[in-house]
Amino acid sequence: MDSTRVYQGLAGTVGEAVIDRLHATVLGDLRPDLTVILDVPVATGLGRRQEAAGGQRYERMSKAFHEQVRAGFLALAHAQPARCIVVDATRPVDTVADEIRDLVAHRLGIDLGGPAPRP
């Protein structure tokens, strides 16, 4: 839901009003309980994706498109902080994975025996 809103509705050509109608029709009142947003600078993210995928459809989009996507996700997180968590994904993968595990466990009320994660 969030990716569709940002990629097609905000950064793409579909528009948010169309996405809102589509979500209302398909999802009704269903909404995600938690969205984890992995944030990296656009150049970093594109470099990683091109190495891994050889430049698929979205990787070939303009830098401006990707800046809009990043801004859209960060705006979503700002507008809905109760359900959106932004994780700095520039750090080593194990560090990012540990933070995500801890944050999700905290949200689900699972005690992993470590310190409480940041809000």
C-alpha cells in the first residue's frame, strides 16, 4: 500500500487521488500496522541495486524520480510516526537487520532480552 502510494501515486504519473480510490476499492479499511522504511541516499541505493540487479526498470528511472520516492517515504513516516519507522540503511547489513528485528519485536510485544529499541 505504501509503496504503491509513493512509487505510482506520488513519484509516478498515476496520481494520489487514483491510488486513494484504488486502495478504497481493493483494501477497504485495511491498513498496515507497521511500515519499516530503509533510508539511504539515492546514489547509494541506486549503486546497490545496479550491482545486485543489473539495472531493472526502476533503477533506470531518473535521479529526480528516486529523490521524489525517498522524499515521499520520509514524508509518510513524518505524517504517520505511530506506524512508520525509518531505519538508517547506510550501516552494515547486520546492524540494520538487528535494528529491524528489535523494532518489530518491540512493536509486537516480544521480549528478546535486550535493551528496548528507540521509539
